[in-house]
Amino acid sequence: MTNHAHELARRFFAALSAGDLPDALLTDDMTAWTTSSGHAEKSRYQRGVAMLGTIFESGLTFTVDSLTAEADRLAAEVRSHGTLVNGVPFENRYLFMLRLRDGRIASVAEHFDPAPVRDTLAPLLQAAMAPPPG
């Protein structure tokens, strides 16, 4: 299980870096929890990943520092870096807890430092979610 779990986690972080989290990696009933957004269903989490990709010049790159798998759980220590569309650099550190089922990810708990998100990402995300004028 460990090798398969590590491979699945690496594919998950590559997908996050690409800003496209495909259904093939996730169970149909996948759920997520993040430090800044709380609970989310699969489609909302996927939309958030896609939207995040649009506010970076060349995407947000996730780098795995360590993976630890046991039973149906995988813990990942991860870093991210990228340059926002307004030219501001962004970096953060994360601890992801993934729950696995039938070779796919059933849940994601994404813990991170909220300060960089609040200070640099939030204004751009709010602008991206605002309805068009007129």
C-alpha cells in the first residue's frame, strides 16, 4: 500500500500544481477541509483548485518534502511557491492528510499558515469570484 499511496499522493500534488484536479484521482464522494475555507464537497474543492491556478503567472508549484503512509491514511509535508498575477511572490507550508479508498483519494485535510493566504491571495481570489460589472 505504501508505494501506491506515495504514487497517488505525488499525482495529487502534480495535479494541484497544474491547477486541475481530475475526477480519476478522487472518489465520487470525496470531501475536503482547508484551514481557510472549512468543509467542501468534491466539486467545490476542484473549482477552488482551478481558480487558484488562474491567479498565478505560471501556476502554484507544490513540492513534497515528506510522505508517510499507514493503513488508509497518508500525511504529506508540502511547500508551495509561485508568483501572483500582480507580481507578488507567494510561498506557504502545508500538512495534508489524505484518506485513501479503492486507489483514490476519499478526503483531503489541508492545513497551512493562513497569514500568506489572508494577506496576498484573498484579495485576488475575491476579485476573481466577483460578478462582472454591469
